[in-house]
Amino acid sequence: MRNFKIPHVFIFLFYIIIFCAVLTYFIPSGSYERTTKEYDGGTQTVVVPNSYEQMPKHYSVKDVIVGEEIEGKSTPVSLLGILAAIPKGLGDSAVLVFYVFIIGAVITLIQFTGTFNAFLFGLIARFRKKPKQLLFLIYMTLFTGSSFMGIGSETIALIPVFLFLSKQLGYDRLFGLGLLNIPILLGWTSGVTNPFTVQIAQIIAELPIGSGMGLRLLLFAALAAAGFYFLMRYGDKVKKDPSKSLMTGDTFDIDEFGSFEEVKLKRKHVYILVFFVLSYAAVLYAVQTIGWGLIEMSAAFIGITIIITKLAGMTGDESMAAFTKGLEIMIIPALVVGVARGISVVLQEGMIIDTLIHHASVVLMSLPKIVAAEGMLVFQSTLNFFIPSASGQALVSMPLLTPMSDLLGISRQTTVLAFILGDGLSNLIIPTNGVLMAMLGLAKIPFEKWFRFVLPIFIVSIFIAVAFIAFAVTINY
């Protein structure tokens, strides 16, 4: 088992696409009705509870090879459909793919100016005797940003910086990515005011936005403490004995990301970093307050790129060389996002997602109150494998779970808690999470290595989640 190796990320995801396509031949097809509702000034398409209807399947040789549409019937995904799922997935996630390219190019450009080098070496020198203080500050900054503002995919391009910091402090590649990813994912899970999880779920559940924050703040503290303890325990073990690293044999070469030589801090570096931090904060504020999406964010980062080149005094050729280098580095991470989306394409075209949701809801309705609440956690975690989008899941599951919780005597606030925990924690390990796979690709960490690394904190976090849900039911949260 220790020698088990998962194939290249694209091959691995393609195997999952094939597996899901095979499921469409055996799992009954069906669908819920959808309706549009006005939420907080916007219109969203949500599932209509108790509207599930099974649909007969059509099988034929033609359908197996190229597929065909039959009115009133569903057809399993064909061989052509399996192959088409990849370009369709890329098409469906084109905006996110482009965003990943742009954010990577911007960070590479800043790296080219020497700004990150100058500040990182300064911070390392400042905290040389107490490096854990620096790591804690970084960890809690990311954790807080993710929990309160929902930052996530925006941090992909910071991976080279975190790998460099990890290497300088004597840790390994996994620690570097963990320092970035664990606070992001656990912070996202705690969801104190996360606009992409808790706020959408509370709107659908007809709860005041921001309500129930007290228990989520306790969850914030519990997950933050558990995550940092786990990360430092692994880091201390590796620093003391490098042979304990799960990445033994890794040369930890990060030269592809550009030079990380020590640079003397200059005035232009201060201007560039201050401008980048302020503009980055402004972009996040716009996402929270005026509804900016990935298109607007991509446009903003293009503008940020132009201004940074001026602050750095770079020529047109120098700026384009750094910019295109960033695009090259992000090719695999960006394409992984699109290929992973192909899994959802197959399940939707085979019309089996709603069937899985319907049968899961039937099972939950037959369980005792606390067990049913814990079942919502399992249900949401499973759904996250098939629909790795928090807002997308909310529009599917919350309209079903809300009336179900009313019938079971479970508070809607507890249902929202089960939703955010199920969505967030599974993101640590599911291979259909395109952003996670993109990060692993950029950091050059095999999925099985990451899985072994993160499994202990995943298990601990699950126990924390189960305890909080049981407590929420007990106090009628």
C-alpha cells in the first residue's frame, strides 16, 4: 500500500469520468423540477422539494457509441460523450480557467521584480529566532480571510512563495502547501461569514444573514487550533529528521518559478507590495459588496499587472517575458480545473445526480433526529464529490434539506451548519476539487502524498464536525 501511486492528474481525472459514465448505465435516471426565486435582489434557480420523477432509460448500440436523444427518456453517457466531457468541462469553467492563468501571471510578474524575495528574506531574518510566530501569523491571516471573506482559489499563485518559505525554514514541499491550503480549507469550513457558503445557505433557508455566528466562532477556534497543531507537529518532525517526510527523495527544486536569491529591499519593492495588497483587498471587497465575479476580478488583475510594470520600471519586453512565464507555469493547474469539471458534465448528462440526492433524502427522513443531522453531513460531503461547487450545492441541497429539517424537528440553523461542514471538510481530500488538484499540480505533489499528509487532520476535523452538529441539535441551535 505504501508503494501505491496514483497516475498523472489528467489520467486520474479521466478514470473518474469513465467511472461516472459507467454509473449512468446502472443508476436510474430522474430529475427534480427547478424554479427561480428572488433572493436578496438576485434570481437563483433552485430545486422544488418533493418533485423528483424517475425517467426511463433508452439503450441502443448507437447510444453506447455516439449517443442519441430520445424524447421523454434519458440515455447513458456514450463513448463520444466521455471524450466530449473534457472540452465541455473546459468550456463550462472557461472563466475560472482564464482567472487561474491571469492570477498566476500577476504573481510571477511580482516575483520577477524581486519584491517577494526582498520581503521574505526580511521576514525570515526578523523572525529567525522565533519562526513559529511568523508561521502562526501567516496561518491565522489565511484562516481568517477564508472564514470571513471566502478567499480560496485566489491564493493558487502564491504557492511558489509558500514553497520557498518552507524550504528556507527547513521544512518540505508538503508543509509549504499545507501552510497555504490547510488554513484556507479549514477556514472556509468554519464559515463565520463566508459569502459563498453560509450566506447563500442562510438566504435559501430563510434565516437572517449572519445569524448563529456564536457557534461558528467556536467552530472557527476549534478548527484553527487543530489545523495549526497538526501542521506544526508534522513540520517539527520533518525538520528534526528529514527522512520522516512523506516526500522523501524530493529535491525540492523550485527554480522553475524564477530566482529566489536574496534581494536588498528597495523603495520600489515597498511601492509594489503596498499597491498589490491594497488592490487585492479592494478586489475582495468588491466581491463581497457589489457582487464582482471572476470576470471582473480577472479584469482587475490585468489592470494591476499594468500598474505594477510601471512601478517596477520594466520595459515592455521584460514585463511580457515575466507575464508569459507565469502563463506557462499555470497551464497544468488551469487545465486541471476544466478537466475536473468534466465529471459533473457526465453526471448531469446521464441525469443521475438528482437520483442520488432523492434516495439520500429518503434515507435521512427515516433516521432519528441527531442521526439525521449527522446524515446531512455525510450527504453533503458525498454531494461535494459530484458537485464540487459550494454555491452550486447550496442551490441543489438546501431547498431539499430545509423542509426536511422542519419535518424532523431539526433547526434550519443546524442544517446550514451541516451544509458548510460537509462542503468544507471534504474539499481537503476529494480529487474532483479542481482547485485542490490545480494546487497539487503546481506544487508538484502527487495526490496520494497529499492524501496521506492531510488524512489525520481530516479525521480529527470530522470528529469536531460530528461533535458540533450533535451539540447544535441538543441545544436546538
